[in-house]
Amino acid sequence: MAGYGNRVRAARLGLGVGVVGALVVLLALHPFLVNLYGPFGEHARLGLLAALSVAALVGSAVGLGAAWVARRSVVAVVVLTGGLVALAVVAFPVQVDRHESFVERPNERSSCAGVTFTSYPPGTSDAPSVVYCVGLESPLPEG
């Protein structure tokens, strides 16, 4: 009977890790895919559908992997979770610059050691475009 309890605990842990992983992936992909300058352009629904699909696939894979690892070793689950948190911190897009309206005045707040992309909401005529950094960013001095 002890094996059954371990499997249930591992399944619950895998479900939790998978749901959190799916949410992080969805929030990370949304600025890139639902974006006028992104791969889907004006088609925001396609971008959102792609982000949801990728998030569901990644969440399922991470959840199944975490459940499989949890059945074997508690230490390995802690290491896996730490690695996933580190990956999320580095790979999550962070806003580093904002261009207000039609006037081109950059409001750069950070420098980026990684990849940057510009995001502008589709279907709008006057919104700020935002520059995101995927990687490590460092704050710039004021002025």
C-alpha cells in the first residue's frame, strides 16, 4: 500500500508542476505571439491559440516528467524544480524599454544580455510599443 500513496503523491506533484509550468509558458509567450510585430501579425486569435497550445503541451510534458521523477527520488524533484525556476527566471520576457505613442522617445530602463523583441498590441491605433528582453537584464543608471 505504501507504493500506492507514493504514486498518488507523485501524480499530485506532477499535476501542480505541470499547471504552473503551463501558466508560466503562456505568460512568457503571450507578448511574443499576440503581437503586431510577431509571427501572426494582426491575427491575435491565432497567436493566442498558438500560445495556449504550446503552453498545454509544455505543461503536460513537464507535469509527466515531474511525476515520473517524483516516484523515484525526492532529491531529484527538488533539483528539477530548482532548474525549472532558474530557467523561468532567465527565459521570462522582461520589459526593458517603452516607446510612447507616435513620438519616438525611448524610455530605456535596462540593458539586455540576451534577445530583445518589440511588442505592439494588434488591433490598436495608438498604444505604446514595448521592448522585451529574454535573458539577463541589468538596470541602467538614471539620467
